[in-house]
Amino acid sequence: MSLYDDAVLVLKGYEGQEDLRQAYLRHLETHPDGLWKACGDGHITASALVIDPDRGRVLLTLHRKLRIWLQMGGHCEPEDTALEAAALREATEESGVAGLTLLPGGPVRLDRHPIPAPCHWHYDVQYAVLAPPNAEHAISDESLDVRWFGYDQVADVADESVVRLLEATRARLAT
């Protein structure tokens, strides 16, 4: 199965955020290259919130270009076979944490946000990954810093999209 086919299946199966989900599907329908950074009208990205529920904390990256605290994530690559694989790869690369595991149940949220030209939009498919006990992190070339934050600290350092992702992740963990 191609990454494109996987993305369509994942989005068709995603429950919630109906208007946004449909916008993602329309984007892919009208842009066969809609998974790739080269798509000028925007592209699908995959991200993952690294979470340590036992300690009530998340690992965020201080994005080098944007200079804000975000979850790990980024662009799909030709070798990616599935959106969740892209999210897990990005989380591992950007956090330096070995042994991350995807939170079951598929994407946690969708978040479409504007970005500077020439790409214009990120259609982010957001997952959550569980950190192993005593996870050690490292700063990647894409980050200025990588740091653990308690659940109650996230709203003070990150934007609303990260807060919503944390809330949705915690709700998924509670079920």
C-alpha cells in the first residue's frame, strides 16, 4: 500500500473533527502530491506528542525556525509507508528517545495551520507516542532545545494546538 493510500484510509477511519477531516480528504483528492513538501497548496505532515504518563509529563522541542515549543513532527519522506510510521520516525529523530511506542487507536487529533510560503498550509495528522521508563532525550539539528514539561506547565510554554493535543491524548489514555 502506498503512503497516499494509507493517508486516505487513516483519514476516512478517523472519528471526530468532521469538517477538518473532510478538508484533509478533499486536499488529497485534488492534490495527488499533497503528502509532499513540494505541494504549493500545502501538504500532510505527521507529528507525535511524546508522553510519559507515569510521571505526568510530555517532551517538547523548541523548534529552530519557529522558536516555539511544539510536539515532534514534520514532513513525510518517500521511505515512509504509513502516516503513523512517519510520526514515529519524526518523534524518534527529533527527541533522540529510543523505544518510543505509538499510543493505540490511530491519530489523536488533526491540526491545520498556516506556514510561510511557498507551502502555505500544514495538514498535520497528530499521534501520541509513549516514552519508555527513564527515557533519555537529545537535541536534534531541528531543535534549539528539547525538554520535559509537566502536564500543568504545557499551557504556559506552548500554543493552543499543543494544549489541545495533550488534552486529547490524556482523554485517550483514560479510556
